[in-house]
Amino acid sequence: MGAPHLRRTRCGRGLEQTLIRSARTAPEPIAAEVAALAARLQARWPTSRALLAFADDLDDAAGDLVVAALLLGAELRGPGLARVLTELAGSLTEDVTMRRKVEADRAKPRANARWLLLITVAASALAALNGDYLAPYGTGVGQLVLAAIAGLIVACLLWMRRLTAPAPSPRFLVDPDRSLRVLGLEPNELPVP
């Protein structure tokens, strides 16, 4: 859940009630996940279990930080949760700013790759108009060479995409039994080979 959003939501009520009420004003990118958290809490799930499921729904390292703070607040029930969320909000704001800058830097090679592909396609189209230029590719060996060139272009584009793809931040609130639950099994049930 957005730490700035929770920071503005004062915890005069219990944490669970605050989380349920925050579903109405949750930021759009995480509104569905917050609504699922509120539904779990209203269905009387244990708070820690609902928060861990919320962390799995978010599937993000920054979300894990917020959920960890909420888990501590739910466990300790002390007065420091608002301050922790305020500090966390500042830290996450800096993190988002940094991520945006990195993403802007990653967009440049992707734009260059698009231009390179467009120029290659345009040059190939112009070459196709000249029958003499394409004559060597009419033979079997020419077709193999043409396929190899096309394969190299595709491989280079995939390589460039892989280089510019962001590496996901590792999560630390990972439920080891989640994969079993996805398969419809309880954590104590192991599939028989």
C-alpha cells in the first residue's frame, strides 16, 4: 500500500479498521490489491496472514517494506507506526524518483533499437524494389543467408531488450508455501510423485 497514503490516514482507530477504510482512497495502481486486503480483514483473516497475502499480491520489494512496517505495527501495537510510515514514505519517494531516472536512461537504447529496426526495414523494402539486388537470394544458398541475416537481426534485438530490461528487486517477504497454494494444495500436503 502506498506509504504516503497510509501516513495521511491517521491510526486513531485500530490498524485493521484503518486499513479497511483506506481501500476507498487507495491509489489507482494498487486499488485492487488494497481492496483484496480490506476484504480479507473484513472476512476476519488474522492480520498478519492478510498482510502477507497483500505482500504477495503486490509482488514488489517496496511493498514488502510497507507490509513489514504494518506487520510490526500489528504485532507491537505501539505508537510509532505513523512515524515509521512517514519515514518510509520519504524513502520510497526517493526510490521511485531513482527508478524513474533509471527507466528514462533505459528508454534511450530501446528508442535507438527501434530506429535501427525501422531503418533496416526501410532499406530492405527499397532493396526489394531493385530486382538485381535480390537475385542472389533467389537460390537455396541465398535463402539460407537471408534467413541467417534475419535471425541475427532478431537475436540482436532480443539481446538489446534483455540488456535494457530492469532486474526485479528481490523480495524478502516471500511465502514459501505460496506455490503449493496456487496448485490448490495445503502447505502440509505434498504431491506424491
